Amino acid sequence: MKVEIWSDVMCPFCYIGKRHFEQAIEKLPFKDEIEVDWKSYQLNPEYHNTTSETIYDYLARSKGMPIEQAKQMTKQVVEMAENAGLTMDFDHNKPANTFNAHRLIHLAAKHNLQDLAEEKLFEAHFVESRNIGDESVLVDVAVEIGLDKAEAEQVLQSDQFAEAVRYDIYESQNLGIQGVPYFVMDRKYGVSGAQPVQAFTDALTQSFVEWKETQPKTKLTSLNKTNDAICDENGCEI
């Protein structure tokens, strides 16, 4: 069963939601039958990268709130992250335009490294306070997850995967997604936000049961000429 996750790597709730989702999947007996596909979403596509703005400045400006209120808001997010087993450093966090980071994730998907790219970019942004809007940082992340440096540089210096990112965003609009994280299960059910682990467990279980019922049953063609030497509910025949 496919689960598509619309996410932005500068969204703290996307990082927390990712961890809750993973913790839910780990407990499920059908976890190996879940296919995860990360989709691009930008919370602020108009943001211009700069080294002079802190996350508190950014929140105060974009949300029209005092700096102290922005700090209090991030403190609550830090506590929520800690409960999910994550550490977030907002004091040194660097706001960034994530368009190129999403292009890198699409490159990683080409090499079956999409989930690792997503995880490492979250870590780079929220834990290591690296500027994921900086091309050199993205190249370093690419190398760290096992991508070829030259290929990553070539992609980032071109417009490769730009249309793929835009199409993900277009899809989110068609589906009525207005915030992230947003988890779409089998294109049938949606779960919005960094829900508790049990909420993901319940949603995944319901979706999987219904998805499984729609899968065609495999019927084998027998190559036997006779049905000798078998056992069934009626016993054994020789």
C-alpha cells in the first residue's frame, strides 16, 4: 500500500510527524507492505535566502508577532519534539527557501535514497543548524547519504527536477492540502499534522485492511497431470 507524504523540510511538525509515523509503522505486522513516497511542499516559496535573519526574526515578521512570542512558540515545539525523541535547536536555526532541497530529494528518490535524504535534511536544518538553502550544504548532504557529488552539483546548477517539485505542489492543491505534514493513504484517506503514534497506527491499519481486500487473489496454474500424493482437509491420498 502506498502512503504519500507531503512535507517541507523546514517544517518542524513534518519532522515530528515523520518520527511518529515511523514509530507507528514499526509496530505493524504488515510494515513491509507499506511503500512511502515523499512529496514536495513549500510553506514559503517566496522566501529569499539570507544569512542575517534568525528563525525568531522570520516568525515575527511572517506571522506579525513579537520576538518573545515567537520564542515561546518554538519552545513548545521543542518540547513536542523531545517527546518524539528529537532534538531541535531554534536558537541557531537558519530559515531557508527549500526549493533546491526538494529537488535534491527527487534526485535521491532516483537512487532509492529518498527517505534518507528527507531525514538528513531535517537533521541538517533542525539539529545541526546548517543552511539548507545553501547549494554547498546541499551537495555535502548529498554526499553524506551516498549520492555522487558531481551528479548532485550538476542537478543543483541546472533546473533538473524543478518540474517534479512543482507538480507535487500542484497535486497537493488539487487534493485540497493546505498544510503539512499531510499523509495520504492509498489515495483514499488523509491524515493531517503530526498526529500521535496511535492515530497513525489506527489510520494505517484501517487503510491497509481495505487496500488488501482490493488486491487480486493469485490463482496458480497446476502443471500436475494427476493429484496423487497430496494431503488436504479430507486426509492424504496416494
